[in-house]
Amino acid sequence: MTAARVRHAGPLGAVAAALLAAACATPLLQPSASPELRPGAGGRLKPMPVRPLDIRADCRFKDEAGYGASTMLDVSYAEVKAFSASVDIPRRGSCRFDGEFAQVRRTPHVELRARDGCTVSIWEQGEQVTVAFNDCAARCTRGAFDYVWPIIVDRRSGQCH
């Protein structure tokens, strides 16, 4: 733009030019305070170590909306010794995940599969272990599986939520 055009653009043009210049500015990034989030030698995050899953839990919870779940889990060196879980969804129904499951995977996560196609995946992330369900609608009252969330087990306290 020439100086003559800027003068004729008025205050609105000056504001637009200032906003355009500010949008092009690069913000300063602060270094991460957490050592596990700092990039390694190649500028990448360090991956979580792959190790056999070990956990024992027998827990239950119910939130303020009435959603509740329980699980009994015994996994030693990525081998499932025992597993069962149930989920109750208010006004929707319930699900039970027990019975015959075959272990089909050990690493990087544990996976159980039943003859009806229901798959249970169990993995760790930091101090939490996640128990997730896939293709398990047959183990629930009609329509309830659409509202099932994974069960999270806290390693330190043994509680689930």
C-alpha cells in the first residue's frame, strides 16, 4: 500500500493493518517443566517403555450421575490370571464382561477375546491402567453398550474410576 492509500483508509484501516501484523508474530514458547515431556536427542518425545503388564485390582466406583463400574483384574507378567467387569448405566442398562475369554495378545497391550467377538484391551499409561471394551454389545442390555466408557485403575491406590 502506498502512503496515500493508508491515509485514506482511516482508523479502521490502521486497526486492520495492526491486527494483520500481530497475527504474523511468532509467540515465544516456554520450555517444558516436566522432564518426561522434554524432547530427546532427535527433538522427539521419549516413548514409554514396553514392559510386561503387572496389576492386581478389585475395585468399584459410582459417580454423581449414577454411572458405576466394577472390575476384578489379575495380570502377572502380561498373562491374565483372572478378569471380570460390570458396568451400570443409569436409565440405559448394564453390561457384564465375564466368562470365557482367550488371551490373544501380550504386548504392547494385553488383549482378551471371547467367541462372541467381544474384545477387552488392557494397557498402562503412567500410573494408570485402562480396561476398554470393543464389539461387546451382546453382553449388555439393549442399547447400553453405546454408553460404556473404559474403566481406569489407579496403580498406586488400587481404586478405579
